[in-house]
Amino acid sequence: MLSALQVLTLVVVGVMVGVEFAVAFVLNRILNALPGDGGQLGRAHGGRMLGAVMPFWYIAALVLVAIWAAAGWGHHGNGRTVTAGVLLIVSVLMSALLLVPINNRGKTWTPDNRPADWKQQMSRWDRLHYVRVAIIIAAFALLAAALV
């Protein structure tokens, strides 16, 4: 049973990492290169779409890691699992306190109502997102290492 939980958790966290990595290093670069208002409109749509899904995904990942840590208490590698859980908590707090407020503003912007500093706000979101991606990659690596 523990093995099935570990595999499920690795898949959920791994796919989440992949999506967030793609946003940071592929999608946002594509959107930034679009001419005219395309990039801003794409970011607003992405903010609405992913903003609706990612909170549940992050919480589900955290819950799975917590269950894994509890079920595996005393097993080899459980310290790595607990540390991964702490990193996921950091990513959730960072998201809620720093990234979500920017995203909530950005997802409502249109070319007619966006603020003059919208590019600076998106740049700040990108920088914070890079840090969050590094944190969740570290959590994923620790979960994989916990199995070895």
C-alpha cells in the first residue's frame, strides 16, 4: 500500500513540477515574444485557467506527501519525505502570499484596463515563480531520493 502511495505522490508532484517548469521556461517566454497585446492576453487567460487548478494540485500534493510521511514513519528515507513536505508548505505559502495576489490582478487585465506597470508586475511574478519552481523541484528530488 505504501508503495502505491509513493508512486501516486511522485506522479502528482512530478507532473506539477513539469507544468510549473514549462510555464516558467517555455510558455511565458513564448507569450513574452508575441507581438502586440497577445502576450498580455495569453498571460491573463493562463492566469485564469491555471489559477483555478493549481491551488487544488498543490494542496493535493502536500496532503499526499503528509500521508506518505505518516505512513512511512520510521522507514528509511522518511526524513527526506518530511523535508519535501516542508518545501511544499513553503511553496504553498509563497504562492498564497506573493504569487496569487499578482496573478489575481493579472488575470483580469485587458489591453484597455491594465496598469502602466503591468510588465514590471509580470516580471516580478516570473522571478518569484522561478524560486517556487526551484523549491518544488527540490521537493520532488527529495521524494525520489526517499525511495532509494
